[in-house]
Amino acid sequence: MSDATPSAAAVRQEQRARRLLEAKLTQLAAEAGSLAVEAPEPGSQVQYGKRAGDHVAEVADRAARSRTAGELEKLGAEVRAAVGKLDAGTYGCCDDCGQSIPAARLEVLPWATRCVGCQAQPRR
Ligand SMILES: [Zn+2]
């Protein structure tokens, strides 16, 4: 094999990232599916008229048990965006500043599309 790819390690990393991202999308789809079954009517479980603190605690409790549909959607969009970056060959580059995202960050967050510094900035 005389493959003249400059960085075989980078290619391997991208292949691994793609597998992780696809697995994540599958997992999110499954989570969204179970969410649809478990939460028949949004709002029906939260009763108003109680003390305000009760409502907050209830919401926090539900959030702890499973991600909300909105969160799943947001995460799904991030994962799909990362897959798009793989396709475009820009995977691992920050969307905002264009610098490469540290491998350690991609290790824990394969769908990261921005570096830690830019992620900390509120998006305009
Ligand atoms: Zn950045």
C-alpha cells in the first residue's frame, strides 16, 4: 500500500469520530422515541397554583431523569453539524475562530464545533 495521505492518524481519527457521531445520532433518536412515549401531554404533569418552588423542583427533577425534547433536538443539530464538517473536511476546526479544536476536547465531545474559548462566549 503506497497511500500518500499526509496524516493517516488524522484520517483514522475522523473515521472514529464519524462512528461516534453516528452512534450518538442513533442514541438520540432512541431517546427522543422513548420521550414521546413517556410524556404524552406536555404541561399535564405540572400543576400550577402550588408554591413556585414546587414547580421549579419538579422541572429540575424531570430534567435530571431525561433530556427534554428541546435538548435532544439541540444536541442532534450539533451532532449533525459535526457530521457535515466531517463531510466538508473541516472537522476539528472551530466554527468561530477557525483554530483547531484540541483532540482532548473532541475525545470527550466528538460533536464539538467550537473551541473551549469560543464555546464560552455567548453566541450573537
Ligand atoms: Zn474558537
